[in-house]
Amino acid sequence: MVTQSKPRVLLIEDDEVTSMRIEAGLNRKNFEVKTTSTVEAAARQITNNWPDILVLDVYLPDGLGLSLIEQARGKGMGVFCISSMSGLEDRVTALKLGADDYLAKPIANTELAIKLNNLYDRLDRGEPDKPRNLYQFGEYTCDPLAQVVTHVEAGRVDTTPGEFATLLAFVRNAKVALSRERLIQILSSHDKSVNDRAIDIMVYKLRQKLEVAPKKPTLIKTVYGVGYLFDANVQQVEAEPQMG
């Protein structure tokens, strides 16, 4: 059984403009978002097991957002800290308390969405009975946890880790032209040695494996003067775990 899935994010931010901007950006990236502005209100949501991930401001009107980290981690939730204070001490403290990542304001919504998707996948990885998040486009299904691409008729598509990471970057940014520099930034978490030439090679190989006519690509298009565009309608779905 396949059903629609949206990662649930609790955004704890007391600046109304920042909160609205982040909420709107995440909604556009297929997240389900709730917002609050205090430690007390956020603690109630955590107790009710609502979010998958907290995105919390470190400094809130009724206390430190850092005080929520232990409670959230005890529930198996991911924690992502944001703050206008970007000092090393604050970042180290948050990470030591169990935060998964930390971003200094102002936040780029695209970067935040990518990081949250990656974090959500890692949360799924440690829970084998929890439904997996999949991405479907055309006749293909992409499984981020298993790092597998399958075709509805031909079955599994053989990809290297680098090729799969590149495809996943495209899938998560469908209909958006990505420069080589942006792709390098996204993929550097997988491979620090990735460069322009490596990007072009992985795109070439993905076209050979996914395109009906690799020399006339309709899926991974070249945008001259910019980079590449993944021109497919992508649906994020939730697949029930396989039994026995």
C-alpha cells in the first residue's frame, strides 16, 4: 500500500516574519509545518508525539530552545537549531546536547529543505518497522534509504553511490535549474572530491541509464549558461514496510 507522505516539522521561532517565511518555504517543499513561538508550547507538541523534526530557535521569549533537545531526542525526533547567534560556542553546545545540525540566520529555505529531507531519511534508517519515504517520477521509483532506483517494468537500475546521490539531488529539486556549483555544494556531504567534471560524468551516466534517448534527454536537461534541470513531476510517497 502506498500513501501520501509529508515530513512533519515543528517550527519554534518567535520572530513572526522569519517564521512565516520559513513556513511558506517548507510548505512549498512538501513538508507539513506547525509553528509556535515558545518553549512551553513546543514542549506540549513534543509530548503529543506530533513532529518528526524540530526546527528551533536557540533563544526564545520564555527560555532557551536548547532545553527542548533532550525531550525531543527521547521521542526519536530530529532536532535542527537555527539562530542569529552564529558563534562557535552556541553551535558546539547545541550539537553536544544532541542537535543534528545548526544553521545561522538568515536561513536559505532551499538549503534548509534539503538538510531536513536528509535528516528525515536518517531518522527512518534506524527504524526498520517505520514506513519508508519514496520518490516516484514517471516509471521510476527512488528509495533514499536503500539507495535503489527501480523501473516499473525493468526492475532495479544499477547506479553507483555518486550517481544515486546526484539523482536524489535532482529529484528533491525537480523543475529547478541547478548550477554545477550548487550540485557540488549538495553532493559534498557524500563526496568531498566532487567537482565540475565529476558532475558532468554522473549526469552523462544517469542519462544513459534513465533516458529513452540519452542524446536527446527529456528528463535531465541541460540549461545552457546555468547547469541542469530535472524536468519531471516528482511525488513523495510512503511505502509500507515489507513484512517477513
